[in-house]
Amino acid sequence: MPAIGPNKAEEQKFQAEDDVRTLVRAAETRADKPRLSRAAKMAKEQLTALKDVTNE
């Protein structure tokens, strides 16, 4: 029975395209100081929440 879904080359191409989008968004965020500040604040809040959940 043939495999269903993308082959390895297609999956790697999709992943590379997605990685490029991620890198572009990261550069946009770093260039926008208020946006970067909000993202850093949110990251700290999420880390605190994770620590609460894991009792650390």
C-alpha cells in the first residue's frame, strides 16, 4: 500500500518555507521595539505560568 501524504522532499520544502516565514517574523519583531517589549513580557508571564504548573 503506498504511503499517504507528502514525501520527504515535499515535507522538507514546506519546513524550509515555514522556517523562512518564522525568521522574517522574528526580524520584524526585533525591529519593532514596543512589539519586542510586549513579546518579552508575554514570554516572562508564560514562563511563570509553566513554573506554577510544574511546581518549580
